[in-house]
Amino acid sequence: MQNFKDSLRSGLNSAIDAIQNINPQQSSIQKSDRQEIRSGGSDRIDFEPYGYRIEKELGSNPVGGCLTYLATRADTNELVVIKQFKFANSGASWAGYEAYEAEMKLLQQLDLENIPRYLNSFETAEGFCLVTEYKPGISLAEKNDYTAKQVEQIAIALLEILVYLQQQNPPVIHGDIKPENILVNCEAERIEVYLVDFSWSRAESPEIAASSTVKGTLGFMPPEQIYNRQLTLASDLYSLGVTLICLFSQTKSTQIGQLIGDSAGFKVRQIAPKLDNPLIKWLQKMVAFKQKERYQDAAAALNALKSIRSTKNNKIQHYWQGLKDRKAAVWLGLGTVSAAAVIGSSISIYQGAGGAYNRLLSTGECDRCSLISADLEGSNLVGVSLEGAKLAEANLKGTNLVGAKLAGANLAGTNLVGANLQNAELAEANFFSHQLGEAQLGGANLENADLSRANLQSANLAGANLSGADLKKANLRTADLWGANFWGANLKEANLASSALNFANLKGADLQFANLAGANLERTSLNYAQLAHADLRGADLTRTSLRGADLSHADLRGADLTRVDLRGTDLSYANLKGANLRGTNLRRANTRGAIMPDGRRNR
């Protein structure tokens, strides 16, 4: 054990800085680095004779002689990833070429949507190139502030991928699972997860024999991999467990060494104390030092995770029990409302023994109770169930409603400024004309909610489900809407100026007359959206899909429409003056009467 600890810590500091470059991965194309490799640059790589045009370099491993590029296939204009192994490189090794060859052969055998498909391979004067499918998304190393529910979804998706790999004959061991090798796409209605970079993967049976060299990433390698011993189907589970610990604790992969205790193991309870006991035990089993103490394979780990029932956080349970034991006059946690204030505002909570008051104290539930005009400012309502409750005109400013169940609740006129509603259930709730500025709504379910005229300025709605919601004339200026689902939502005349809508799903949404000036719409899905008369001045629409959308009379002056899919889009009488249309697909688009980028009106 001590030898493992010493070996791990001795190499971790020197290796950690190179994690981002070793086994370089595809990532989202951010505006700051969205530039092409210039001709005559330091590498002077030209793949055009082979039918590919380089867009940008994604990463490099100079020691192994491996470079990774994002490229466009000339004949189809589709994005691909090219990994070039420069065998002639003085720093390259034969082991590096073997990794390239092994990855190529393995990818040719695999057929799973969550693994980039093998497309092609070719030889250049400098080395060999492997061409794979491009998967849209960002790596877990770039963004790790996912909610616990989202992390569990990511875990299930990855385990399903491992189940597929382990069902191959012979079974496949990835050998380098870490945040950099996992891509997540929140553009779709459900989170899409991809496992990439099979450079160190092996397919041998019944156990993966020891190799002549240790391959992998320190901090994420299981002990048997560091000691260069036989790998088993439980080896990848260790690496996945460490990755999930990073996500649950929101720790960067480059800081993984900070989570390793003196005993060279992970103390999950200390690292992520907010997780419930069953999940902590599951994670602890995933990262057990001894292989025999882990789950035997991915299928067993997946079944165990799916069988864990959703239970309230121990802290919440203790909170409610504490209130019951103290026979508190007010059930509002850390709030400041007195019993007299409650009675004075005619809130029908206290109904004597067996009433809603006692029920709430013992269970944390108050479904369909009346809290009209209640002053609950700053209250701790974590996990409470208030489905169908009457909360109209209530003061919930700064209230902690994480995980609360508010489906069907009447929140019309409620003040929720600064409230934390992350992961709350708000389906079909009525928020008409309420105050939600700066509220934390990340991951909340607001399906079909009435948010018309709502003030959501600067609110955090990242990853929230707003499908079918009514947001007519809502103020979403500067709101964080990253990855939110607005499928079929009504956003007519909504103010979305300078909001972050990248990776959001706006398919079929009604955005007529909406203000989207300066909004970040990169990688946003706007297929068939209604954007007539919308203000999109200066908006970043890079690689956005607008197929079949209605952009008639829209103001797109100065907008960045690089590589946007505008097939079948109605751009009649739209203003595109100064817009960037490089690589844009305008097939079957209606540009009648539109002002083109050069200021010329199209006839």
C-alpha cells in the first residue's frame, strides 16, 4: 500500500500538467480559439491531398509523436477528428505506433453510438493518420459543475458503454478513463455521453495480461495498472469511479492528487459529504484498492446503481427530525417567520393533530396547502414537497428550495429573487409575472410552466427543462441558459439579450420578436424555430442548426453564422448586413428581399 502511495504521489505532480495534452481529445469549438491552422504555421500540415481540410489543432503529445486535429471532409463537409502519429518524430516511440495500430483495429470492430466510429486511415510522408467520427460536446475536464442528478445520468451512460465493451469477444478494456476522455453534449433533450480515445485499450481474455509498459493517467489508473499487473473487468470501474468523484466534488482532473488520502485511497464520505449513504457506498466500492472488493464488471455496477432508491439526504432527514423533536412553531428551517406571523397571515398550516402542520414536521410534505402571501424569506426548504400548493404573492426571496417538489404549484406573483431551485420539480407550475432575478434554477424541471412576463434576469437556468413553457415577454437578459431545453416553448417577445444559450435546445420554439442581441447561440439547436422579426444583432450562432427556421424580417446584422445549417430557412427580408456566412449551408433557403452581408438587397 505504501509503495503504491509513494509511486502515485511521486509521478502525479510531474504528470498532472500534461493530462490535457496526453491522449488529446476533441472538445467544443469555443469562440476564443475558433481559428484555422494558418498556412505556413509551425506544423505546416496539409491533409487536403487526402480529402480533409484542417480546422484547428485539438491537442498534442510531443513525447508520443501524436497530434490531433479537427478537420472537415472535403466531399461531404462533415466534421471529423484526425489523429496523426508522426513516426518520424525524434520523440516518438514504437509503442506509440502500436497504440495507433491497436486503436485503429479496435474501432473498426466497434459499433456503438456513444463511441466515435472509425472512418478512414491513411499514410503521409510524416506518419500515419486515423480518421474518426466527430462527436459534438465538451469534455468533463472543461466543465464539471453538473448537478448530482446529471452526474448519475452520466455514470449510467458510461457504465452502459462499458457493458457493451465488456460484452465483446474478447472483452475490451479502455485503460484510460478520465474526464478528458469523456465528452458530454447537453444540446439534445437528454444528456449524450461519449467515450473517446482508445489508444491504450486492449482486448484479451479472460484477463487482460500485463503489458511491458505502464499506460494510462496517474490518479485515474487502478493500483493493478500502476503495478503493471493483470487487468480485469473491474479495472475500468476504478477509473470511472475516480472520474465520478471528481464530478461529485467538482474537482478538476488536474487536482485529483488533492483527493487521495494518506492511505492512498479515496474517502468518498469526506470528499462528497452531501451524497446519500447508498451512493457513497457504491462509489467506495467502485474505487476499492483491491480488485476483488470492487464490482466484478460493469453490468454488476450498473445494476447496483440503478437499484439505489432515491432517498432524502441524511442532512435533510436530520433537519426535519430536529424540528419535530423541538416541536418548532414554524417549519421554515432557517427562516425568520414567527408563529404569530404565520397565524396573522391566515396560512392554513396549523390544523391541530394530524393536520398539515404535523404532517409536514414528520414527513416534510405539505401538498396542496395554502401559503398565500406568506413571508418565507431566507427559509430552508430543501427537498420539501409542496405539489399543488398555493404560494401566490408569497415572499420566497433567497429561499433554499433545492430538490423541492413544486409541480402544479401556484407561484403567481411570488418573489423568488435569489432563490435556489436547482433540481426542483416545477412542471406545470404557474409563475405568471413573478420575480426570479438571479435565481438558481440549474437542472430544474419547468416543463409546461407558466413563466409569462417573468423576471428571470441573470437567473441560472443551465440544464433546466423548459419544454413547452410559456415565457412570453419574459425577461431572460444575461441569464445562464447553457444546455437548457426550450423545445416548443413560447418565447415570443422575450428579452434574451446577452444570454448564454449555447448548447440549448430551442427546436420548434416560438421566438418571434424576441430580443437575442449579443446572445451566445453557439451549438444551439433552433431547427424549425419561429424567429420572425427577432433581434439577433451580433449574436454568436456559430455551428448552430437553424434548418427550416422562420427568420423572416429578423435582424442579423453582424451576427456570426459560421458553418450554420440554414437549409430550408426562411430569411426573406432579413437583415444580414455585416454577418459572417463563411461555410454556411443556404441550400433551399428563402433569401428574397434579404439584405446580404455586403449590404446588397437580394431580389
